[in-house]
Amino acid sequence: MYRRLDAERLPHHVAIIMDGNGRWAGKRSLKRFFGHQQGAEAVQYVVETASRIGLPWLTLYAFSLENNLKRPKAEVNFLMRLLKSYLTNNVQRMNDNNVRIQYVGRTEELPDEVRERMQWAAEATKRNTGTTLTLALNYGGRSELVDAFRRLAAEVQRKGLRLDQVSEVDIHRHLYTAHMPDPDLLIRTSGEMRVSNFLLWQIAYTEIYVTDRLWPDFRGIHMLEAIEDYQRRERRYGGLNDGTESDDVESLPASQLAV
Ligand code: FPP
């Protein structure tokens, strides 16, 4: 174990927004494709580090719905080919590292040959019990919520439920990630301070760590640094827990209650 980590307080779930492939290539006067290729290499390093420290859940934002719409067709095609070859070339290593792979997103819209390879990799690794690697593919947080609300509305109709019986638990049950814990830590590379439509419901109380490092330069050690930073924080989940006494609101003059 990386000596500065507290093994007792490892996060259960780390999610990563992998950003900066294009900038990495641009800085070297290379085409964006090379950045994506190096980015795919970085994925495997990070996955194996996750497995080594016993991280149960690692979720990577590999391909957003918006990517699909906004990137040039040739780049989207390249990303699809890269995903296929990543899976083909790394399933053996995933098995060696006890890593199971699964996917979230509107994956039914991906090309057939990509979906077949995805299913093959999921099937080949499904018995592994170490880290679960979740790739978010053709994923958008808002569209996940739309999909969840549609399924929930259908259930409400089918079972004739009253609307005041619907709770957060019911929304959670219909998310793509219903079987997973929410992320404890969200890492974003290449410096942007945005969540970019990633796991919107699930990150309500997630700690966020942003690094300027571009994704193709990101390695396991950098994930460990992020976890170390996370371990220095005190999580409050919306509560106080900050060492102050809670205010006795009843005894405050009305003028101090104005917000
Ligand atoms: C953003 O870089 C990164 C992505 C398109 C997502 C990550 C994709 C990979 C790491 C490649 C393949 C993934 C797998 C799982 C094999 P960008 O092009 O938006 O960078 P920029 O903001 O610098 O242009």
C-alpha cells in the first residue's frame, strides 16, 4: 500500500472525468487521435492501481452523449475503434488483476460491433471479485435521470401508486448505478472546474478533486495523491460536524435571523 494512505479509510467508489487528451496532443503538435491513444494507455495504469489498493468501484467517463453529437465523425469513429481494441487487448490483464468490467449509459445506441465486444469483455470478466471498472459510454447525467423517471413513471402507473409514496429511494432504484454506492471522490483532470453532466444525482455529497494534469499523463500515483487529499478532508454530508455548537435559534433576536 502507498505509504501515505490510510488503509482503514479508503474510498469505496472513485469516479474520474478523464479530460485533456486533445490538449495533450496539441502541446506536442500531434493530432488529437494520439492524445486519445495515450489516454487509453493511462486508463489501464489507473485500473491496475485501483485493483492493487483494493478499491471496490472505479467509474470512468469515457464517452459522453454530447461527445457523440459534437465531435467530428472521424474522431467519434476513432474513439469507438480505440474502445474495441482497449477491450480486446486488456481483458486478459483485467482477469490477472481480478477486475470486472461493466458499462453505464445509452449503450444500446452504440454500433453493433462495439456492443458485441463490450458484452464479450463483460462476460469474460464477470466472475472477478476485485475492482469493478464501470465505463460510462454514450452517457449523460440528465439523460440518465430522464431514463430513470420514465421507468419510475411506468412503475407508478402499473402499480397504481400514489405520488406521495414516491421517494428518493425510488429514483435511486431506477438509475443505471442502482447497484453501486455513490462515488466518495470525483477526480477531474486538466483543470476544468465543471462536472459536465456526469453522475449528477450520485455526486450530491461527493468530494471533488481537480488536477491540472492532462489525462494522458495521469497515472496510478496521481489517483493515490487524490485519495490522500480526500482522506485529509472531513466529510459532512450536509450536516454541521465542524466543531461549532449549533446555534440556539430560538434565543436569537429576529434581526439576526434574516438571511
Ligand atoms: C477528453 O479529451 C477525453 C475523452 C474523449 C474521454 C476519454 C477517452 C479516452 C481516455 C480514450 C479511450 C477510452 C477508453 C476507455 C479506451 P478531450 O479530447 O476532450 O481533450 P481536450 O479537452 O483537451 O480537447
